[in-house]
Amino acid sequence: MWRTRAAEACVICRSLANSSCGIRRKSPLQNLHLVSRSMHHPYHSSLKLQRRPLRMSIQQFSSLNRLPLRRTKLLNVKYGYQSYRNFRLARLASRLLKIRYLILGSAVGGGYTAKKTYDQWKDMMPDLDEYKWIIPDFIWELDEHIDFEKLIKALPDADDLAKLLPDFDKIGESFTSLKGIFSPGTPGETAFRATDQRYDSDKQYKKVSDKEKMDQLQEELLRTQLKYQRMLERLEKENKELRKLVLQRDDKGIHQRKLKKSLIDMYSEVLDILSDYDASYNTQDHLPRVVVVGDQSAGKTSVLEMIAQARIFPRGSGEMMTRSPVKVTLSEGPHHVALFKDSSREFDLTKEEDLAALRNEIEIRMRNSVKEGCTVSTETISLSVKGPGLQRMVLVDLPGVISTVTSGMAPDTKETIFSISKAYMQNPNAIILCIQDGSVDAERSIVTDLVSQMDPQGKRTIFVLTKVDLAEKNVASPSRIQQIIEGKLFPMKALGYFAVVTGKGNSSESIESIKEYEEEFFQNSKLLKTCMLKAHQVTTKNLSLAVSDCFWKMVRESVEQQADAFKATRFNLETEWKNNYPQLRELDRNELFEKAKNEILDEVISLTQVTPKHWEEILQKTLWERVSTHVIENIYLPAAQTMNSGTFNTTVDIKLKQWTDKQLPNKAVEVAWETLQEEFSRFMTEQKGKEHDDIFDKLKQAVKEESIKRHKWNERAEDSLRVIQHNALEDRSISDKQQWDAAIHFMEETLQSRLKDTESVIEDMVGPDWKKRWLYWIGRSKEQNIRNETKNELEKLIKCNEEHAAYLANDEVTTVRKNLEARGITVDPCLIKDTWHQIYRRYFLKTALNHCNLCRRGFYYYQRHFVDSELECNDIVLFWRIQRMLSITANTLRQQLTNTEVRRLEKNVKEVLEDFAEDNEKKVKLLTGKRVQLAEDLKKVREIQEKLEAFIEALHQEK
């Protein structure tokens, strides 16, 4: 088979040689002669070549694009014997056409020389896999796919074959290029030369086009940014609505959102506690918050409203509206609402009525916090704003910095505002949001110097330029705005610089309209078109995002350090408590108040445990002390001056009726109320041994006074009491001897008490008697001597007439005066009458006491109405009536006390305690001392530490 094919190949070569004798061109197929000769004469001595298949995948080279890559159908060629001469011509042609033999011979015969040359090049040169495309793959595999029978049949005639020959000139050029590639030098240098030339031309073209299209590209960039900004806002709006729906669902799929919502609330609670904490132990509040500072009317409140997305603050034209710090906690929620820390009312920020009510409430709270004689207050108003899409952060709006104190302001207003601003800004972890009015000259700014003092390096300051629309309109050089934004006109440094527009100056503008105006302004502003401002430096939306990111970054960096500081403070306070109060529980002010409240209520209940006998004895005794003078002076003594019993009884009845109608019921109620107060005070102030805690004394005293002040006796009690007293005094029937003796005893006690008082008055008038003068060496004054002489003269009158009337006649006064003048003593008639009153009173009381002794056995005559008896004891009956009235009145008052008034007093005490519980200032004032303050600080520090730890844990969970 092999020999047959070799013979066929030799015949083909001879036919080709014969047919090409008349052709000048070199036939490329003559390169096949050596191979064909070797195949036809396998035993020729001069040929020892063997056919080796060469397989290599090389890509197509561009210079061979004209050659078809499909397989060519060769014509059948008849073969026959050729002379030796033809072979010599073939060998000569193959040598002359060595180039073609190198390129195509290996593909047809797989010649040894091509293989050897390829191996040498491969060893000498680096990896040329990048140039595999130069030689097509099918060239190296051509011998495996040639069918010689079809090739002989497909070979054309010589003329046709000449037409099919390639252009050798172009092949030579291609080969020259190929030779340049494999020539010594840098590998691939020639191959990349064309690429470098094309790159240089492209670079030159870009330079030209950049200069021509710079403005167009900037405008196109701005349009693209605004386009995507609108798309982003639309997506955010849709996301806001979806988030609102998600937050309203109460399922398990919103735990992460609830965590974010509660995170800022937890942090805000910590700040609220810290705002009330008294830093007595050098524990400073270094927790982050965003402090909004700026000159007055610079737009601080407007920026804050844009961040909160609601017009929540009161407004005024040029006057100071922010009079105290306002802490605003922004958090996420399903509804846009606002509420105060100490109130449960929610203000719906989507309704204009609630917005107006909220602004009014903030203004009222500000004015109430300002003390008399001041303009601003250091008291912080805590407000929480929730809504879908709000950035979570805590902001504090401070009063605007002023340069001059105007009329109507306190003289220290400027210094107070500076001190408040410094107090908030000196916190090393506070984010300072510095607001600068862009419509005024930068040189007029006051707040920038203050901020640069607090934060010289600008590590926690964000600068905001407001009213940029007015600034662009009024400033002649826009580059000045750029200098302001870049911080080149101020000594202060900042983390970031922003430019915002907060409306057209109309207070009735809505947040949505302001946003649209802001977007429209920056879309057409030259500041963005000329690249003076970057897109992320404008709009309050970008500002809000930047402030929120900076706030939370600062929180994460500092909160753990603050928690450790409060942990150390807690340890110090606990140690101090154990050393000073080892046996007492750590009760803060509220807990102490609750304990005192329970004690006070227990003491009020103790009033109901007082026995009726004790109530009646106290009431009866106190009431008689109040009315005894009236009874003796206005009823008994005038009636006793009458000449018979009928007149005596008539006078007594008339005077008792008048007394009952006008004075007695009122006096009885007063006595009952005073008795209740005394008993209540006794229980409140009574010490209970070791259980008594003097820390509650001031509180109990205040509760007692306030409760008594609020208590009012039942007005109907007097009317019912008047009837009872009138009926008791109308009764004259003494039923037994025991009551008769009791009345006598009551009368004797009363008269003896009055006699003792009268003798004491007389002694003061006339001076000491001879015993005291001799024993104590006390003498009489001149006036006392005159009164003593007057007394002696008046006693002579009584001795002369034992039934003398109660009043001296004028002639008797003249007689006494003349008798004294005769002894050289000049006396005034008024002194004589005054002395007579006391002398006769003593005489009358002694006479009445003697009459009481006589009436001890007069009960029998009383039962017979003193018939056939000279003894009259109407005065005993009078005192029995008084005594019985006192007993019945005391019983009635006791019933009113125990059944009504004690309960009403208990109710008043509870109300007072509830009012005191809500008044922190009262509790601070009434519960004082080192023990209270130490427990209060310990409780707050412990609460702050626990809340900080819970917040840190939630913060880690969010991460």
C-alpha cells in the first residue's frame, strides 16, 4: 500500500515537472519533490528522511487572509514515468523556492528540516503563545487529511494552475514582516509598534475632545446626578411608605426594625437621666449628642426642622425664640408624631392643628423655665420626634449667640448664652453643628470663633451654610461662597462643609415645598455647574445622613468608655454608703418619700383608734375653756345682780338664747377642728422610739400644715349643732342627786378658778403683801401704793353694805376720792372704778362659793321647787344646764369627727401626698441631708450604668 501511494506521488511529480517546463513562474508544488522521492524510492542511498507528523495549533495570520481556509478539491492527475532530468529541475526549483518550502512544505510532507528548525526556534526564543495566530492550524495537519486519489483527479492543467498561484511579492512582504518578529531584539517590540502608534493618536484625540466638550460633560454629569437623585428620592419615598406599613405590623418579621427604633430611645433615656444628675463626684457627661449652635436668626431652628421633617418650633420675626435648650430625639416609627418626656400626649405632625399646639406648648415651656429677671434658661426641654424615614440621632437646639443685649433682655443674657453653649460644646464627644448665615458677611460671624475655641482641630465640627440662595444672589463673587464652604474665610476647621436652603423666608411654607425649592435651586445653581460645590455637600437630606453617620460613629467610639467611668463612680458611691450607713437600705428620695407617705397615712388612720371618751373629754374641756369667760361675765354675773329668782331665770334664758343663736355653734366647731389638728399633730410628731427617723420630720410638718389648710369643716354641722345645743339649754330638770352634786362641783371649780385669777390681778395692782416684802425684799411702786390705798377704802364700802350693787355710784366715787385726798393721795376716778371692779368681783365670787356650800343639801328643795324655803339655788341649775350642754355638744362633735371629718382629713392628706409626689422641687426641699443625696446619686449612677450596658449590648446586636 505504501509503495503504491509512493509511486502515485512520483507520477504526480513527474507530470507536474513536464507541464511546467514552459512556465517561468516557480510552482510551489515542486517543494513536494524531495518528500515524494523519498516515498517513491525508499531505498535510495542519498535519502534517509522519515516522515514525522507535525501537530501544532497556531492561529491564522492576517497576511494569509486571501487564501481560502476550506479544503480544496484536487483534480485527478494521470501519472506516468518521467526522466531523471525532470528530477533535477525539481530539485533546482525547490532550492530556489526555499522560502515557500519553509512555509508550506512541512504541511504537505512534514519535512524534517521544518521540524528541526521549529525545535531550534522553540528552544532559543521565549514562549510565543501570543503569536500562534500567525500560522493556521490546518497547515500542520494537512497531510493527515489529503486523499491522493482525489488530489490527482482534482489537479488542473498548467494554465489553470498558474492562475491559481498566489502573489509571491505580497507573500515576500508578509515573510519580511514575519522575519522581523523573530529577529534578535526585544520580543514583541515590532508587534506592539502599531498598537503604540494607535494609542498615541487616540490620546491626542482625547485631549482635543476634552477641551471641546468640557462644558457639555459637566452639564451632562449634573443632569445625570439630578436624575439619579430624583430616582433615589422616589425610591426613598416608596421605601418610607413600605417601612411605615412594616412597622405597623405586629409580627416576627420586624424585630430588627424594632431594635433600631428602641436603640435611640434607650440612648435618649440615658441622656435624660444625665441631664438631671448632679455631678458631685466629678463624673461628667461625655456622651455624644449633636449640638446645634449658631448666631441668632442664622437658621438653626429651620435646619433642625428640615432634619425632623416638621415645623415644630415657634417662630418670630427677628426676636429671640429659643430661650432654653431643646433636646430633640429623632427615631423611626410608623407615624409622624412628637411627644414630651414628661407627657403622654402625642402630637400628630401631619395635622396643622397639632403642629400649632406643639409650637405653643414649646413656647409655654420655654417661658415657664425662664426665671424672673432672666431672658434664657439652662433647663432642658426634652422632645421626641418619631416618623418613618427619620435618621436616628439626638440633637440639642441652643439659644442663638448674640453680640449685643437689646432692650427687654437681662443684662447677663449674652454671657449666659455663651456659658450654655460652652457647657454643651466642651463635651469632647459632642458633634458641633455650626450654622452660618450665608446671606450676611462672614466677618460678622460670632459663633465661628466660639466653635474654633472649643474644637480647634475640627475633629467633631460640621459646618453648615444656610440661605445659599440669597448668598448666590447677593454675593458679587461666587468664589467667596466656595471659600466659605471650604473653610478658608474662618479660623475654624470642620469635618465636613454643607450648603442648604431652608425656604424662602415664609413661615407658612411646608417641608415638602421647601424640599422642592431646594432641589430646584441647586439644579440650576452655578455653584454646582462650575464645580464650586460637590453634589454630596448640598441639600439637607445629605446633611442629615452625614450628621447621623457621624453621630453614631462617635457613639460607638465613646459609649463603652463612658460606661466604664460610671462603673468606677458606682463603686466609689457604694463604698461610701457601706462605710457611713452600714445598717440602712439604699433608699433614694422617691423611695424615702413612699416610706414617709405610708407612715403618715398610718398616723392618720390612728385617729380613728382614739376612744370616744378621750374625744369627749378633750372637746368638753376645751370648749368650756373657750366659753367660760362669756358665761361668767355676760350671763351669770349680770343675772346674779337681780333681786329675785324669776328675774334671774328670765335673764339667763334670754342671754343663753342669744348666745346659742350667734356664737356657741361656731365656737364649738372651731374647738372641734382645733382638737382634731392637735391630735393629728400629736400623732405626726410623736417619736416612736428607735423606729423614728428624723429625716421625715420636715415632710410630715409640711403635709400636716397643707392638709389643715385645705380642710374645711362641714357647713351643715353648725345648723344641726345649734338645734341640739338650744334643746340642751332649755332643759332645767335635774333627775337625781348625783347630777346635782356634779353641777355644784362644776360651779365651785369654775368660781374658784375665777377667784384665783381675780386675786392674781389684785395682787399685781396693789403689789406684794407684807410677807413677800419681808421675805423677798420686794417693795411696792408708787402706783401700787395708790391702788392699795384705794383698795382699802373700797373694802370699807363693802363691809358697810354687804348687798352693795356691782357698780359704784358717782357720789361714792367722790367720797372715796376725797377720803384719799385727805390723806394726801390724789386718785383718778377711773382708777377707783377699775379697782372697784376687781374688789367687788372677788367679793362676789367668795359669796357665790359660800352659796354653793349651802346648796349642797338643797336638792330636796329643788324637787319641791323651793316652796316654803328661803334657799334659792337657781345658779346651780344654770351651771347644770351649761354642763349638760357641754356634754351633749362634745358627744355630737365626737360623732362628726369620727364619722366624717377624720375621713375627710385622710382624703386631704392623700391628695397632699400625691401633689408632693409629683413635685420634685418639694421633695428635694423637704427630704434633705447627706444620706438622701448619696442614695440619690447612687441610684442615678447605677441606673445610668445599667442603661448604658443595655444600650451597648443592643448596639453590638445591631452590628
